[in-house]
Amino acid sequence: MRLPLPFWIATAVAVLMALLGSVFVVAEGETAMVLNLGRVARADLKPGLHLKFPLVETARVFDRRLTVLQTAPERYLTSERKDVSVDFFAIGQIQDVRAFYRATGGDESVAIDRLAPIIKDSLRNEIAARTLQQVVSGDRASVIARQLDAINKGASTVGVRIIDLRIKQIDLPTDSRVIQDVYQRMSAQRKQVASQLRAEGDEQAQILQAQAERERAVILAEAERDAQRLRGEGDALAAKTYAAAANKDPGFYAFQRSLEAYRHSFKDGQGVIVLDQNDPFLQYLRSDR
């Protein structure tokens, strides 16, 4: 008996569907596992073409490339009990597909939720052992290196291995007293520097003033010395001149000196001199002369 054509078409379609349902491809950078009625039958399948029993087994393919795991910034306390806000991200990949599936059901968001507390607790332990200055200005790579092994011990329960952990930013929370303390410390340092500069300026001013006073005293002393010398020379010259004039004409010299004495005595017009009429000072004022 010859079967009708629709039967052969249906049979061919069924066979094709069975073949397609038993073959799956794992691309480069991916890994896969096969579930047999919900239980893990085969895991960590390499890239390539793989077979499975249709209808009984199902394949789950996972991306095994490096993935960036980001979380919200977390607040920590330093050894000084001061708040800091740390923003970080982790780079990881699936290490054990079987453990990953059992822990997360294959959901990446669930894996991130499971890994975030592990990473945050490790960072909390490291930051709590450091001061604020060490956390902010220290080597961040050393902070990560100390805790990466501990983080991977916890991440192994999720089937994930953390390759690297990076701190993007460390901030001081705006509602914390740390910022006020930092501002106050900066203000105190600036005031200290200003006071030191003022003290150094006052010291330099006093040194310059003392030098100027000393130079002034030296200049005045030298000027007084030169003035005394010049006065002495002038007096000596005057005495010499007077002596020469007196020797040349003693009478005229006596008359000239008396006139100068009269001029100085009566220059204001109000001077009064009480002398004897025969006093030699008045000899040139007598009418008989």
C-alpha cells in the first residue's frame, strides 16, 4: 500500500525537527550545560557543535567572557570612625557553570546581587583598618590586592571568579562631619601658614629697620665728624685772617670789631646796655672821637 504524499511530508518535517532539536551550537567565548528533565547532565561544554536528546534534554548557553559588575556606591567607616563613600566595579567571569546555575538559576542579576555583599564586606574590612588619609591618598591597588583572594573564595560559591576590582571614586558624604573637619583643618593650616608668613615678615621688617637705624646713625656720626672738622678748619682760617688783619692795621681792626659788636648788641633796636661811661666798649660812641 502506497502512503499518501502528506504523510511523507509530515514524517520529513518531524525528522527534521527532531534533528534540529538535538543539535545546538556553543559559540566562541561561551559555555553551555545540558539539563535532563531539569537536572544537570553535562556542564562546561566547550565551543563547537553538540548533541542532546530532543524533548528530554535542554541546553543552556552562558557568556563566559569578562563581564563588568557594577553596584551603587557604598558607605564605609575608616579606623577613625569617619564616613567615606566608595564607588567601585568588579570584572569577573563564569568559572563553574554548574555552581553558577545552581546558585542563580542562570540569572546574571541574581549573581550580581549575590556577589555585591561579598565584595562590599571585603572592602569594609580593608577600609576599616586604614585611616581617612590612607584611604584617600594611599595606593588603591594594594587595597584591592589584599582582599581579592578572600573575595574569590566567596565568589566560588556562585561559580564566578573575580578577575579584578577597581575603585572608581572615593567621596566624603555631604551629610558627614568629615567635610567640615577637613575644611576646618584646611582653614587652620592656612591660618598657620599666614601667621608664619606674618611673623617672618615682621622679623624681616625689624631687621631692615635696625639696619636702616644703624646706617642712619653712622651717616649722622660721619656728617657730624665732617662738620666739626670743617668748623675747626673754618675757625682756624678765621682766626688766621683776624690775626693777619690785626697785625696789618691794629687800629682799624679794633674799630671793625667794635662795630660788629655794636651791630650784634643793638640789632633788634630794643637792646639796653648799662655800662660806665668810661667803659672801653663805648670808646667809639663818644662824641669827642
